[in-house]
Amino acid sequence: MRPAVSEAAARCGSGAEGSAAPAVETVRLMRRFGPLTAVDDLNLLVPAGAIFGLLGPNGAGKSTTIKMLTTLLAPTSGSARVLGFDVARQSVEVRWRIGYIPQLLSADGSLTGYENLLVFAKLYDIRRAERARRIQEALDFMGLADAADTLVRRYSGGMIRRLEIAQSMLHRPAVLFLDEPTVGLDPVARHTVWTHLRDLRRQFGATILMTTHDMEEADQLCEVVAIMHRGRVVALGSPADLKVTLGGGATLDDVFVHYTGTAFEEGARYQDVARDRRTARRLG
Amino acid sequence: MFVFLRQTLAVAEAEVRKLRHDPMELLTRAIQPLLWLVVFGRVFGRLREIPTGQLSYLDFMAPGILAQSVLFIAIFYGISVIWERDLGILHKFLVSPASRVALVSGKALSAGVRAMSQAMIIYAVAALMKIHLRLSVGAVLGVLASIALGAAIFSTFSLAVACVVKTRERFMGIGQVLTMPLFFASNAIYPLAMMPAWLRGLAAANPLTYQVDALRELMIDGGRSLFGLPLDFAVDAIVLVALIGLGARLYPKIIT
């Protein structure tokens, strides 16, 4: 099992060791799938406490990057560190300290909201007394207290997303990874999710790394964005700076198109499109 | 170690809570084994050609049908794993600090609990059919342990297959191909002594055979285990440990 020291560090929340190291740092990170290079020579630095957006068209390598950073996928070469821990060699250390909300629907529809939270509180080994308190707090915070004992399959898309965020914050992760957090949500639900993410950061000081191809979302939420194209970062900066660089009242949409060109169409694979639509249908 | 156990129990608890929300599923699962007992058992029981020792054919086959019903449920367990993968639920479990062994063991444990409910239904019908059941506490506990072990084995096997094939369509095909050979290459509905040598060889390598052998002694008044209970349980326990090791290795691959 893992050493007692790291257990204590993970339990006390944001992790003292995290303050020195950047939240995420990758060096020449690469991932291949057969002949396809999904992530190519990626160098990324996410400072602690930031809300960082990974932008790019479908197939740009955003989800693959997130999967490597969350230890789901091993890098082909290069390295990635989260809070100073190597994702390949110290994956368990990383897992104790991060939260993850996949693009797909990840709350279990055949359990209630409360049960979804309970199971994850137990997986993260939060002790009984603390567990009850944190679950109640999470339900209140996300406005789900009234729906706690309802089966999640009866939830709306926005409620499910809020539950997933609540689930991912139970163990007070120092870094939260979100893959397309608002895809398929209606405008009201999207804004609610954004508000909750900002509140989370304020309350717990978590670093947030999210992927999106929604420019409004990036503009509203992210302090720094990296635009990815064909597995590489092609632009990096605050949304405002990127717009200024292009000049002439450019929007973030313009910036996106400028750096990724026609990739909107060529990058998307059938599988990605199918997944987006499926997620959208479930949430909508 | 205690963290490992708590995480295993958390995974199992999730599954058991799901069952509580939808208990109908368990009832529908019981229909098939009942048909085997009531129709197949009755008809073949009249044959009196099958050498079942001092047991009647119905007494002989009842443990086999119980084991079979556990097998049939457990072998399709992988479908729910693929379903969870397609939804995205599995991703979050894999990002949690729980070890892969704990995740797989939790699933196996929940399959065991699920299978025990089958036993209750089959016992009720068997009693109505005047099958000679052993009803001592020790015997019943033994039966439950044997069922849980069998369910854990075949559900973990199923999970490992699911991690390799990854889609429901392919899994359904393979599941169908696996169940009948596992069932027929065992002592569930006919004794080993009746089998041609090649089939007896296969049956000896089939964990279901050892489960049925144990059940025959534990469940039926006058039933005898051929290999002895310690060997029956030891073989299946070793198989389970090996399969959990394999499942834990394959589990992370399901999402790639």
C-alpha cells in the first residue's frame, strides 16, 4: 500500500508539497496510437491555482492529454508531472491528489445522488464522520440536497454535471481535470456550472485544467488557454492577449480559426463526433 | 491493507445498492434454471439410465443447475463493465486511488452476493419438488460460500474478456460461445464417469466441475463429493486468485 506520510498529506487537502511544484508540467510528452500521433512533443506548464483551458478542434489531442495527466493512459515518450509526481511512475500519488470529470457521463444512473457521493467518499478513504459532513456540504454547495435520494437517471443534464463536480471534489483535490465540462448543456445549466467552478476554486484553491472547444467558455472561465492543433500547442496566453495579438477587434473564435486553420473539419474523427453527440443527447 | 479492504467493499457496496433499487432483475434471472429443473430434470429423471449412484437424477442435477444458473449470470457480467465503460463511470473509478486489484475484487464480491439470491429461489423450488436438501446451518453456509466463489470466478473471467473485446456486440457473441461449453464440459447434469476420456479431461480443467462437486455434498442429503471438499474449494480459490490478477492487469486497458 502507499506510505503513511503521503496518506496524511493527501487527507489534509490541497497538499503542502503542491505549493512548490507547478500543478502540471509536461516535457516533450508524446502519445501514439499505431500510426497516429495524438499528442506530439507537448510542453505544458500550468501554475498552481490557475484555471487553464486546453482548446482545439476534435482530434487535436486534448482528451488524450487529459487521459495521460490523469494516469489513465501511459505516455509513449516524454514525461508529465502533476504536483511534482510523475504520472507514469508515481501514478498512485497522483491519483490521491487529483479530481477528474470525464467528457462522458460518469455518474451512475442506477444509484441515487447521495450513493454516488458515498461510494467515492469511501474509495478515497474519507473517514466516517468527515464523510457525512463532506457529502452534505457537497450536496448543499451544488444545490442537490433535495435530489439526494433520487435515482440519478431521473436527473437533468445540468444536475448530473453538478453531481459529478461534487463527486470529484469530495477528497479536496489540488488539481481538477475536466474534459468538455459543459458539452450538451443548455445555456442556463452552462452558466451554473461555470459559477460553481469559479466558486470551487475560490473556496478550495484548486487548480482547474479543462478542455473545451467552446470559445465562450474559454473566454468566460480561463485565465490562460493553450490552443492545440494536431497534438501540439500552437498558441498560448490569456484570452485577452491572444485576441490583441490578432488585433482589429478579433474574437476568440477568430483566434481559434487563425491557429487551427481548416482543421475544424479534417481533425474530427467519426468516433469523436459520435461520442460528442451521444454525450449531448444524454445530457440534453 | 485495511484501505484495500475498505475500497473493495466500497465497489461491492455500489453494486449491491443497485440491486436493491432494481430487485426485479433477480427474479427474471431465476426463470431459466427453474425450467431446467422442472422440465429437463423431470423428463430425464424418468430415464434411469444415468448412473447417479444412490441419488435420484433430480437430486443429482439440482446442484448442477444451481451452479449453472450462477455461471449464466456471472459470465455476462462483462456486459455491465462495458456499459460502464461506454458511459464513462469506469474512467472515474480508474482515476481513483483504489488499486486495480481492489476494483476487480469488489466487482467479484458483488457478483457473489448477487448469485446468492439465486440460491434462495432455487432452494424454494427444489423443496417443492421434494428434492432432498440438506438444511443444516453449516451445509447452507457452505453452499453460499461455494456459490459466491463460483460467481466470483466466472464474473472475473467475464470482466477479463470484456477488457479485451471492449464492445457489447463482440462480447455477446463470445459470451454465447463460452457458456454452453463450460456447462457441458462439466459434471453439472451428468457424472464424470459417463464422459468419454477427452471430455473428462476438459471437465477436470473446468472450475465449474469443482463447484458442482462441492455443491453435491453440501446441498443434497446423501450426496458425496468425488474429490473432497478441501480440494474442490482449494482449486477454485486458486483459479479465482489467478483470474483477479489477470483482471487487474487488463482492467485499465478497457478504456483505451
